[in-house]
Amino acid sequence: MELTPNDELVLSALAPRAGELIERAVRWVKVNSGSRNTEGLMAVLTELEAAFAPLPVNMERVGTASSTTVAADGTVSTQEYAPALKITCRPDAPIQIITTGHYDTVFDANSPFQTIRTREDGALNGPGIADMKGGISVMLGALEAFEAHPLKDNVGWTALLSPDEEIGSPGSAPLLAELGARGHIGLTYEPSLPDGTLAGERKGSGNYHLIVRGKAAHAGRAFHEGANAIAAAAIITTRLHALNGQREGVTVNVSKIDGGSPLNVVADNAVVRFNVRVPDAQSASWVVDAIGEITSEPPFDGIALHLHGGMTRAPKPMDASQSALFNAVKSAGDLLGQSIRWQPSGGVCEGNNLHAAGLPNVDTLGVIGGDIHSDQEYAWPDSFLERARLSALILSKIASGEIDAKRLKQLRLETL
């Protein structure tokens, strides 16, 4: 690969917009959009629509799927989510790129972390500046610049901005699957690691909620007439935890037990919540079967078990399509003087969903930052333009055919 006049045309369109990339992300950060804050999510959605409107696109708010949630008392209810924003450009072009990002954050409306500031070292510190309102601005910057490419008609793109990635994409998962199936290459804008390294292969993840029903009774007068749900939950928790170490790379994390009763009452309800991580599809099948076996039989009489949830994101291995795509991205980075490296990650994101649907993708093309999901979250201002240039060049090389999107897609389909 080498830089061509067409590439330079695209990159030059970005050069004067470095400040804009940062400023609009800062503006979005100032509006809280925690995953459950519908009012805030809708406010940010309106801002995003305005930002993408100047592009030659079709834009629509797309309804997301509902899901079930389990309350602390074991009550099961239906949960609705804010809409996703789907932005489409040249849907009939021979090559289709899928770009994704999420406009929700982990910081709810009552979080004390609501403002953005510039640290003494120059980093921006704010809720979602890295994860991933900064990433959305980088995505938009690259797409804006790509519109200057003389061969842009070779490439169509669809951007999906979702409201629920931070809680596992329960509402947007069907949309991600649909887009992943019809695209050739995916670009997702999670932040990179603090040193700029990209995430390569990713583990798969599942979230479970086990409702444990017992029978209440007076702890002194009629203890043996009851069935203690907390005791049953503790036994099951121990069995779940014992799965750790039985298969390489599989982890089971029991994160919380809800329920209980006053000290003189036998507890009649509990909810055990746990997450699993798996390195590959075979391990996913193994742990699903193991969980099923543990939760199919109550540990003692009088207890009823009801399991909710399951595997939410499939593993994303470094298969042939992923390796070829990452090598192409590395070559593009070399042309820009950016050293592109990648390493495995136990974390999950929309890239898992896209890969499971058949789409080779790079999912950490956002800003360089760190300490995400904490009040120390930060992003380096210089990385906004740097990462936008990388994505713009990737798009340029796809348009010219130097990155063969159809071949990469075929490689992925051969492994399904």
C-alpha cells in the first residue's frame, strides 16, 4: 500500500476539523445518557441526528426489541429501550460497510460524575468521552471526509448508533445481526486500550438471573415447615463458582444474590445473578450445559428454580478474516505513521455480535483513552484526529480495492 492522491484528498478534508471532532463530543458528554435514562438518551439522539444530517443519507429512528428483566424479588417484567439511529448512505453500492457505536453510558441520571474537564496533563475527563461519544465523533469525522473520495460510489455504508450496548445490547442485538449479515466489513468505535492497542480476539459473554423460590415459615416455631431460598441460592452459587478452572478460559462470576427476609423468618425468595465468559463456541456449549445441569434440580425439597438469560455475545476469535482485516488496518496505519497493534480481550462489545452474524470487523477504532466505566474516564484530544484519519484511510483503501472487502467477507463466511 501507498498513499495515493485520492487518499490525500480524503485526509486533507479532515485536517481543519480536529477541533470540531473534540468539541461535538464534549457537547454530547454534557448530556447524561445512562442506559436507563430515556430522557437523556432521546436528547443525545436528537443531537446525533443534527450532526449526521449534512451528509447525503437516509436517517431513521429504529425501534429496538424488548426483553425481560428480573427484579430483586424475582418478579419478571418486560423492559423497553430507546430507539437506535440508523443512517444509510448508498445502500445499492457493491461494497457495504457497517459502522456501529453506542450513545448510552454506564453513568445513570443520578451519578455524581456528570461534568467534563481538562486534566493538568491535557487529557479530557468526562462521562462517555472515551466510551464512546468520542468514538462516535471519530466515526462521523471519517465518514464526512470519505465523501470527498472520487470513488466513493463504490462503497455504501450504514451507521447504527444503539442505546443499550452498556447493558449487553438486549434491544439492539437483532439490528446488529441483520446488518452484520449483509455487510462486508464492520468498523466499531469502542476506545482503544490506553496505549493505543486494539482489541483482537474477544471472549463471549452470557448474563444469567436464577430465581429461587422457597417457602416462608417462622424460624423458631416452624423452621422445618419452610424451605430457605437463601440457603438454596448459596448452595447453587458454590456449585456455579466451582465451574471455574474446569475448562481453559471459562470463568463464572456470581455477582449478586438478592432476596432474604427478617432474621426470624425462613427466606422464601432469592435471585442469583451471574456472568460467564468463554473463549470459543465449544466452551460456550460446555458452560451452558453445565449451568443447565446445576439449575435443573433444586438442592433440597421445597425449592423451585427458574433460570432467565443466556449467552448474549458469542466469542470473536482471530480467524482468517479477522487476521487479514487487522493486517490491512496495520498497513493503513503504517502509511500514517501509526503503529497498529492488537491483543486478546476478555471484554465484549458490538463487534462480537457483528462477527457472529458473519461480519469481519475491527471494534476499537475510537479514541485513545482509559479508566472507562469510572469517574476517571479520559481521552487524549490528539487521538480524535489521529483515529479519524485511520478510519478515513481504511474507507479510502476499501473504495480503491486495495482492501478487498468482498474477499474478507468470503473468508468469514467460510468459517461459519
